[in-house]
Amino acid sequence: MRHTRLEHRFVKHAPDLLEPGILYISMEYCTVTHSCCCGCGEEVVTPLGPTDWKLTFDGETISLWPSVGNWTLKCRSHYIIDHGRVLKAPPLTKRQIAAEQRRNGSAKASHYNPDKVPDRIEAVSDAAASLGTSSQSGALNRWSKVKEWIRKRWRR
Ligand SMILES: [Zn+2]
């Protein structure tokens, strides 16, 4: 591990030529970019998001979670960025890499799949169905009946 400490810069875009030892943070594009801490110079991009990396800024230093596992790079380095420090993590085994890719894929699928209806919306439409509306009358119609019902109760 050539770089054991990282400084950070808040930028709009990461520059074409990354300076090693610097984390480039773009809030606008929700990405963190840096030159691989092993010193190989490869660009590492970690997107920020509910199913991706989470960034913590304590006013002085940056932490990123989960760890950065560069298994697509030749160096296959794996480290944790914690309070601006780079902590070496044990190399990932093939099985761990496969599990991580599966986890990431399924987390993404359930987070971004618009067909997956959260349970509480289903509960609301169940409540609507029990108000005597026909089950054939679509969720949207049922939802507007619920709203109407809530509005009536509110006026009382
Ligand atoms: Zn590397």
C-alpha cells in the first residue's frame, strides 16, 4: 500500500489526471474518484448511493463504507478508507468476490425496481379494499377513495 493517508477535494468533476493520495468527491455526480492506493495508478470510482458506497465527512476527514475492493484491477487491492486513513484489508477470495457481486446486484435490483411495491403501500390498498370498494377498481382508484375517507374523517 503506497498511500496510507488520503486528502480530499470537493470537486464538480474529477480531473483527467488524478493526483495520487487525493480523494476527489463530486456531490453533484454522487461519485468519489481516486487513484488506487496501492500505487498502481488505476482510477477507482466509487459511486455513492443507498446500495453503493456511503461517505462520511466529519468536517476534517473522509470515511467511505464499505471497503474498496479493486478486484477488476490487476492489483486486486482491498482497503478501507477510514477518517482519511487507508487500512489494508485482507485480499478477497474468489468466493467473497462472487458473493459481493451477487449482494450488490440484488440490492440494486430491489432498490431500483419500480415494480416492487413496498409493504406499507400494499397495506394501504388492503385498507382501501376493506372500505367496500370493488377489488377490480385498480389501486389508484382505491387510493383516491382512501384519501377521500381520510379527508372526511379529518373534517369531523
Ligand atoms: Zn492498485
